[in-house]
Amino acid sequence: MLKYIIVTGGVLSGLGKGVIASSIGLLLKEQGYKVTAIKIDPYLNCDAGTMNPFQHGEVFVLEDGGEVDLDLGNYERFLDINLHRDNNITTGKVYKNVIEKERRGDYLGKTVQIVPHITNEIKEWIRRVALNSKADICVIEVGGTVGDIESMPFLEAVRQLHLEEGHKNVVFIHTTLIPIISVVGEQKTKPTQHSVKELRAIGIDPDAIVGRCSEPLKEETKRKISLFCNVPINAVFSSPNVESIYELPIVLEKQGMTEFILNRFEIKKRNNGLKKWYGYIERIKNLENEVNIAIVGKYTALGDSYLSIIEAFRHAGAELNTKVNIAWIEAEDLEDDAGILKKMDGVLVPGGFGSRGAEGKIQSIKFARENKKPFLGICFGFQLAVVEYGRNVIGLNCNTTEIEPNVEHPIVTILPEQYDVDMLGGTMRLGAQSVLIKEGTLAYRLYKKKEIYERHRHRYEVNPEYVEMLEKNGMIFSGIAKDRIRMEILELHGHPYFIASQFHPEFKSRPLKPVPLFYGLVKASLEEKIK
Ligand code: GLN
């Protein structure tokens, strides 16, 4: 039994389709089915690695080093599974495969066309991923909006998939926007009607409609959608604004989404699922403590650029009965004075690239170190903590060569395996790598393990030639790679919480499984605040 749920989007993007797809996946997982999820991104980039986070949100990194769309982060968090790079299909990947096959001569004699060659490639890809994952149910989210030229081949492919797999094995769920015209307060269904019409023209009949609206859909609105879009009224669902995205599975469950899908698949309801989840939501809605943590970054106008970090704070906060208020601080604004951090209980300097804002980040690290503010640095934040220490404690004229290639003391420098790299896509040190942790350190107290695997995404590292000098001057490298050359975690003692990692701990954080470095930061910030 392999069943497919295909989630499409209409009217406009940014409807929270990824969270809706993840929530539906969770409902079925809680029924005891094995669920996997695929994201289709109809752009020509082969992966998200080369894309600006300001345009597309953060680049999520998987265990296998895949640099993927942030929705895969949502799937991993909701479903508590690890996905593979192939779970993100892009137009670029599909065309690349087909063109390679053509050059090899696999289609010898044939004219290679979008239908059937591109669509076959898409279907094969979907089936391969679904089969390899050994899932019972595969949720496929088709990115973009129905009607876009880019997504046509994918919609055509899933139309064929429905025909080939059979009606009881494929469910189509269409998510749309239901705007409210403020003067009259009426929930408008016309954009939904048009987008369903568009979907029909392609040959796809949606089984259910999820209406994204600032409030729950009224009975009357549901009736209208049902009539004009040709779906039964029990197949029209509301996705209203919720305080936390983790409430959405419950919102959908209460409207009968689980029964609807199970009936459509002709499979049995096995239990009253989501029990653990209800407890978790209760907890995160009633947090008793509060801390203010500054994120000093570069794309702070768009929360999506740091989505996994925000989520990691939520997960850690839930465990500590603490609401984490995030203060977004544009690094460039701190270059002269980091004093606004005084009001904060903790500071996080996240990953990043390039010189803009780097000096401001260094200022904020100096401030946290000197004023004993709990601090966590991630990747670029780790590298800049080394630069800050080199400059202000040891007195070196130092920098990372990413910013100053000819600096006197290149305390952070390019990885040896990067010397000859001339292509930017997919060439960083990526994915899960082993880190050995020294006993008796803060890192060990947090992880309680001698070896961990964490996800990486970087081209630069602490210059091995400066490690001894840094250590002599009090910096502790409490985590190192197996080769014992690469520094992975640094910490300072005599400070309530000063720690940084070359890897990105945020990518492994899950709702009921916060990760140690974030847990530690929230806990230390709370303790400092109470002091
Ligand atoms: N720019 C740095 C590097 O490439 C850090 C990367 C990051 O923060 N993800 O090593």
C-alpha cells in the first residue's frame, strides 16, 4: 500500500502550504502510518544552496548534506524524521537528469519532450523516493501557485500519477486564500473558485480545499466553496491564524481531516491520535517565564531567513517553561555601539556570509563576552568569536580571510579541500559530521556524550596554526572533528554561558526534542535574568 497526498496552492504564495502539508502528514503518522514528504520547487536552481535567504528564506541542511527548501525543515520537525536530498525535487534537478540521459543516448532516436520525458522523470523520482523511504503515505507539496508556467510539468506529472496509481491511492488537497474585505467583513471565495477552475483545466479535481483565512471559515463560506468548487462540504477546511504553527494539526483534526483522508484512501482509523501533541500545545500556550534574546544578523527583516533558529528557541523554551522573545538586531547597526544589548538576557550570532554586518557581529560578541551575557555563536558566529578573541584578548590584527584575504593574521581561513573549488553550488563542507567532545567541559555537560553528529555548511574554519595560541590565551576548544585538526566547539570559562559551534545545531531541533546548545542558552539567559 503506497498512498499519495498531493498538496497544491492557489491564489498566491506564502499561504503556509508547507505547514499545512506537514500537519496533514502528522495526522497520518499519529494513526500509525509511516509518512514521508516531498517538496517540489518549480525553479531552475538545482537546489536552494545558491539562493539568497532574503528571497527564499533560510537554506535548510539535511543529514546527507542536501541544501534544500525550508519546508523540508517543517516536515522534519512535524514528522520527526530525517529526509534525504532527493525529497526536494526542483526543475533544475529534473532537467539535468533528462539532459544527461539524452547525451548518454538513452532516448536514442526519440524527440525528447516535456510530455512524456520530463513528466516520466518526475513520476519516477517521486516513486523512487516514496519506495526508498518505505513509507505508507507520501505527502507531496507542489510549490508555487497553480497557473504558473513553471509548475505546469509537475502538475501534469501528478495528474498522470493519479491515473496510474488509481483513485483510492491519490488525494488532491488544494490550499487557497480566502480574503476578507474589511468594510463589509465578508469572506470572499471568488479567488478560490478561479484557482480551482484553473486546476480543473489541467485535469486535476481537488478532493478537498483548505482555505487560509485570518479567521475560521463561516458555514456559509464553506457552503459556497463546496458548491462552486465541486467538493462536499465536509471536504472544505479552515486554516485560520494560530498562535503557534504547531496548533494547526489539531485545528485540522478537529474539522475531521484525519477521517476525511482515511475514508478517501479506504483505510481504517486506528486510534484517536495526537495525544502527545495536545499536551505539548497546552504547554507552549501557558509558558510561565520569559526571556529576551537578541539575534544579531543580516536578514533580520524576514524571519524566514532564520526559521530553524526561531523554532529551536521555541522547542528549548517549551522544555524550560519559558517564552523566548526574539529581538531582531541588524548587525550593521551595532558597528559603533553594541549597548542596546544591555537590555537583553542573551545574544545569538547566527551563520552568515560576507563582510556586510560582520564588524557589528564582532562588536556584539565582544559585548556579550565582557558583560557576561549568555552567548551562542553559530558557524559564522563561531568564526567571528575567534576573530574577536584574537583581536581583543590576544591583540592580533586578525580576521577571517573570507572578509580580508590578505590580513596579517588569518585566524579563520579557507578549508584545504576548498582550495580548488570554483563552483559555488553544493561544494561547501556539508551535512552531518562527527564531533568529538572533551569531558569536563560545558559542551560535555550539555550533550552528555563523547561523540555527536551535527549538520554543517561552511567553507572556512579556525586556522589550525592559531589553535595553540588561542588555547594558551584561555579559549577552550571543547569539540573537535575526528581528524583533530578542525575546531568544532569553543567555550570560555568564568562566563555564565559563552559557547559557539562551527556546525548548525538548529537544524536538528524538534518540538519535543530541543537541542543542547539552544537549551543551554535559554536556561542561562533565564538564570541571568532572575539573578
Ligand atoms: N561564511 C562562513 C563559511 O563559509 C560561515 C558559513 C555559515 O555561517 N553557514 O565558512
